[in-house]
Amino acid sequence: MDEVLAYLKKNPTYFLATVDAEGNPQVRPFGTIAKFEDKLYIQTGKIKPVSDQMLAHPRIAISAVDAEGGWLRLTADAVPDDRLEARQAVLGEYPELQSMYAADDGNCEVFALENATATFCSFTAEPKTVTF
């Protein structure tokens, strides 16, 4: 899990895939990742469609690329965590978001990534898979 965290911190824009109410895939750039209580967390706003999509269909996928020609593919269950402490922990790592979100604003939402499988890939090495 720490290797996934380090990769996503080094490559801070990744793509998050969800499924909408009609069953269509939806992919968008994302950029939050934090470790709290030995779990990885992502953050969004409750008013965004991505929030509704993760609540309705919690199985998500993440893809990121690095400058060296490698990439990460991750699948996980996005499990909402409504504790103030979890929201504070994630926002604490992203001060630039604090002008848009506050941990107690009723909009900030965080999801723990559970039952995750991450595969580090490249064209020059065998894939490496980790689960957490």
C-alpha cells in the first residue's frame, strides 16, 4: 500500500473510473490520495456526480502514468468514511483544497480504498501486483 501511495504522490494526477446510473463508464482526472489509519483515502465533494456513482457502485478503478514510461492500474472498493477525523486527515495533506472544502462543510467526502489490487506495469519489466 505504501508503494501505491508513493507512486500516486509522485504522479499526482491520476484517472478515476466509476459507473454511472445508466451503467456507462465515467473517467475523470483526480488528484487526492492520503493514508489514514492504515488505509488509502480519496476525497471529493458530495454534490459531484462521482460521489453518487461511488455510493451506488463502489467498485472503482484508478490509472496513473509516470514519466519513465510506467503505469499503475488499481481496482478497489470505495468505502465512504463520514468521520470528521478522516476528512481532516485527507484535507490536511492538500492545503490548496481548503479554499474549496472544509472537513465540516457538509460537502467534503472521503472514501477509503478497500479490497484493492494494484498492478505496476511497464513495457520493460514484468508487472508487479500488490493487494491491500
